[in-house]
Amino acid sequence: MTVCVPQSAPPSTPSGPPKDRGRTPFTVTADGSYAARLALGRGTGGWFPERWTLGGPEPYAVPLPGSQPEEPDSEVLPLSDGRVLIRRRVAERYTLSLLYPTGPGTGELPLGSIECPRLSLLPPAPDGSSAFALVHGERSTTLWRVHGGTFGPERVTELPGHCTGGAWLDRTGRMLALDRELDGRTKAVVVDLGRGGETSPLLQITEESNDRLLLADPDSGLLLVRSDAPGQDRLGWGVLGSARPVRFPECLRMSDAAVTPFAAQPGQVLMPEGCAVALRIDGPAGSWVGVWRPSERRVQQFPAPVGWLAGAGLWTADGELRLPYVTPYVPCGLARLRLPGADGKRGAREEDGEKEPGGPPQGPVCVPPEAAVPTEPGEPDGQDESAPPTAWAAAAGAAPRPAPHSAPPTLWQAVQPTLTEGCAGFPEPDPGAAPRPVPLQQAPLGRTP
């Protein structure tokens, strides 16, 4: 089945999908059970889809190669049943198929194609079975359901302007937030799929500001936004449906590094201030990991595990951060981190005193167990006993090896009672009500802690 979309764009329009700096090529399902990416074959130089299983005790990867290598601009999207949706560009159209392992080979189920100048997949839907995409025109953007409909790709709605991003605001897959550029301004809007794609404003900090949604947690209602309302682009946070203003913490402002949120802790219902957020920090020295909570006035920083697929990761409900990594020794690894309690105890990689806000954390980077070689009989895995203990516990296709030092206590268990009290004033969300804009009100913009 091929669906033709009128090409309002001129022939010179670029054929590739728009670049989204916040999007990582490693995509995880909403329930965290599967992930998918395009991997580069060793020795062949060709790209192929790869599915990761994350829901078991150990991660493992299943290659899904086709009859020929994939183009590097193809996109993959995992579904909760283990299949992987792939979007390929063929001449002037985009084809959509489902891939699944069949013994030694790969099965493929064609879903149809859409003839259009540009098409990009949206993040996985909360139900795990539907898939959506944006068709980009010259003056408008069309939302399509490319899997999970009645028959083939289905057009949902058309929005004036150029839309990017994409974040789900609820667990039912009804409310979808998009960043829409219209008349020279970018504002986050929400599309109600339960009402045929009805669109309403989501973020309206000021009339002249550009307000983008970077991350949304459906359980707590926490929103991470980027806005130039303070006078320059700043990272801020608000709560969906709350009358409280958007706040721009000073600790999220780093002069010599770019900070991007990529994962929020699920399950923190009515506790947005206690919801842990994982940050990707990019500076002159490379990329590393930050962890922040709205209730705290600092960002805890950790060296990234070796081979981290930068910008990819997920939280568990009990507060464990998991980051995927790939090395020549470990083709499918998952590094795990539990943070210490909020009682003043130091974490495994946290030094005494505050860290410089813009510099990378000090200390050795975690080496996967398979790559470490003991140098002396008394030294565990070649690591100096005087070095700080390793924060990341590796899980790479085998049972995790115990760290030479005891793991710190679980952060969430230690601070949950305090955060519950501090968030008692947040209103209980109405599941039937559409999200309201997050107002700025009269909050100071420059140096909110």
C-alpha cells in the first residue's frame, strides 16, 4: 500500500529528515523492555538493524540484517512485542516494514509506503504497539499513524508550521507534545489523538520566547524545557497542569558545556520534585553523565562508561540508571548506577565539596570486566586499590561481577519520605483533562536556584 502526499515543497527541498540534536540513534520502548539501533557490521562496513532485549537479567542483542546493508539514514523503532519497525527511503517515497528474527534469518512484514519529501519517526508510543511519524512539508507538518491502525499508514492530522521533537504526556498514548515553529517562533503544542488530532498550546512562557519541550515524564508530570525567556537559551522545569511557574535552576547552566536531559525516573506519581533526571553533558573533554532532581540544587556528575551510546539510557522505578555501551570486547553492555542517599554520604564517584559546574568529573572511567586485565595478583582487574571505587556495575551478556568496594545505598529509598512531604502541594492530575500551558507568572528568570 502506497500513500501519496501532495508535495508542497519545491524540488530543491533536502530529501533527508531534519536533524534533531536531542534524538539518539538508540531507541528504547516506553516500558524499557526492548531497544533498537542501526549497528555497523564489523569487517563489512555495512549497516544493519539490531534489537536489544533489556527486560531480562542480562542484556543481549539480536542482529536483524536484510538481504543488503541498510542506508545510514534509515530509522528503527522497537515495539514491545520484540519486533522492530524500520523506515527506509526508496527514491521519492518512504517504505515501512516490521523486522523480526526467524531462526538464522530475518523476517520482514511490509506495512506500506508514503510518498513524500521528508518523513521522520516519533518516539515509541506508550502502548508499545503503535508507531507514529511526521511528514514534513514546506508550510505544514502531517502526523501519521504508521503502525497500529486499521489498515496500513493512516493520516491523523495536519498542523501548520514545521514540527520537530515529540514527547508523550500520558501512559495511554493520547497526548503527544510537539515543538512547532510558526511565524518565526517555536512553541510546544499538544496533539490530542483522542479527539482526532485536536491541537492546543502546551508551553507559553512569554509571547516572544521560543519554548521547546525536551523531556516529559507521564507519571510525575515533570517537564524539562529549553527557553530563551530568561534572555538566552536556558534549561528549565515545570509541572504539567500546575499553575506554578517554569523555573530555571542555576545548576543546569554550564558555561562551557551543553546539558541535555535524556531520561526521567518513572513511577514517581505526584512527586515531580523527587523525579531523577539523567543528563548528557557535552564539553571540550567529551561527554559524561549528570543526575539531577528538582528538589536538589546541584548536578551530580559521573564519568560515562567506556563505549557509552551517548544520550541513551533509562531509569528503573526504584532509581537505578542504566546506560547502554558497546566496546570491542562487549558488543552489548548495560552499565548500572545506584546513587547514594540524601543524608550527606558521598557517592562512589563523588568527591568531597562541590564540583566545578562546567568541567568533567575526575576519576578513572569504568572499564568493562571483559576488558580489564589484572596486572598483579593482589590488584583486582588491574585497578589501583587507592583509586575511587567504580560507580558503574557492568552487565554485558554475563552475570555482573561484584565491585571491589561495596555499592552505595539506593538513593530513592533514602529520600522518598522527605520528597513526599515536599511535594504534597502539587495538584492531582485529572486524566480526562487536556494539559494546560505552563505559565511563567512573575518568577525571576536570571538566577533561580
